[in-house]
Amino acid sequence: MSVQIRSYRPEAGNTGDRQRVCEFLARINREKMTAPHYLWARWEWQFGPYMNREHQSHMGVAEEDGEIVGLALYESDIGEVYFCLDERYGSLKETLLVYAVENMQKEGKLKVLLRDGDLEFQQAAVQMGFQATVEREPVARIDCRNLEYSLPEGYSVMSFDEASFDPQKYYDAIWRGFNNQRQRNAVELEDTKRRPGFQARHWNDALRVLIVAPNGEYAAHCGMWYLPGDEYAYVEPVFTLPEYRRMGLGKAAVLEGVKRCKDLGARCAYVGSDQQFYYSIGFYPYENETWWVWRKRI
């Protein structure tokens, strides 16, 4: 049976295509890191206030004999496309580009993310009228060793599995931690009420690390994602409240999170960033991908 590309089928909860996509992303990176830009944890994390559910059926799922072998995904909405492929199916690159052009444009515009140095993908993109930009998405890696940190006096570490954890306090902190100046609107406030159960697949409360200030505020946070048996973990999200920055609290949160994953079997962790903060605490550049643009010809 030949490979067929179909539309993603949205279903409620952690079932159907959502689950199968997560399993595919875990599988293709298990023995060799083939798609560090879009790991299974990124797929799970985006299901919340981050993904436009209205356009999910525009995403593409490539299958052979009922097994997923490739994907054309977006993170927030159509118009920006990420490709993930089983390495055995490299011949699908041009096919996935065609699918994206035909199904995932937004107002006649399209951006796709391609790995630097993937000549097959890049040359196919050039032939279809795509042009490289200076916009890039970097990935950094840290090895699970030398994970030492210290905290100022009066600060402590806690995680979501502790009885004193307050979900609403966490949501208030993450809002400020990402430099939001405005008040949350009604939709955003309602969303926080729906999420205290933290129902994402493979969510582990013990891997959600908080640094608590002497006054009880959640001053910094690092969320970690890890599947038992894998060699890698994923960092997402990380924040420090503005008034607590440059105190080593973000470093402590991240390194504590990585250490907990190491204790479960991880040998390294990845983060989608090239911020100096990560490099300064032991991460190093791992891979870069470039955004390519295509515009409908009139």
C-alpha cells in the first residue's frame, strides 16, 4: 500500500489522532534525535490556549498501512508549518510541501520550517517558489551532569505534587513571568479555571519545579517533560517573575528539573531557545532551522 496524506482528525480529549501523533513523535526520536524542533512534549504543551482548534483539520497526516510516517503541523495556527518525518520516508518531503501549500496557507501566505543542511528539503522548497529568511528556530541541549546550583537564603524548591501547591497562584505567576502587562481577558481567565487538573498526556507533577520566595510567591518555574525509557527530556515552559530575575532562581529551577529527569533515566535535555541564559547554565547549541516563505502568485 502506498503512502497517503489525509487531514488530521480532531477529537475530544487525549484520543485518536492527537494520541497517535504524540506516539509517532516519541517513536521517531527514540533511537536517534530526528526532529528536535518538534518533540512529543511540544505537541502536548500546545494543546491549551496556544493552538487554534478551528483549523486543526488542515494539518496533514501521512500514513502507510495505517501507520503514521510523516506530519505537516502548526503550533498556533495555519500559515506556519512544521514537518516531522520518519527517516525512512525522506521521499515524502516534496509531497508534504505540496500539501502545506494546498491546505495550510493563511491569507495567501505560508511559512515552513526546514532544517539547515537538509538539501533535499531545501531544494524542493526552492523549486516550489519558497525563499529562505533570516528567521530561525534554534534548539539547545544540556547533558545530565554537573547540575549544581544554589539558592539565596529563604528560597525553597517545591513541585506541583506537593499538598501546598496552588494552581491559581501558578497561573498568576506564569502570566507575569512572561512579561504580560495587561489584565487577562474573560476567555483567558476562563481557560485557567479549566486547566487545574493538568490533563496533558504524560504530565508528571513531580517534574514541574517551582522556586518559592520567602513571602510565598512562585518566583520561578521550570516544566519538564519526560517519557520513561527515553534518553532525553524536554524543557517547557520556564519563567522568572521580573522582580526576582538575576538571582539564580531560573537556573535553579531548570537544573533541578533536569536533575529530576536524570534520576528517572534521562541522559540529556533539549530546549527550543538560543537565549544566553540557557548557554550560561550549561546548554549548548544543537541545531538550527530556518523559516522559508511562500506567497501566492497573483
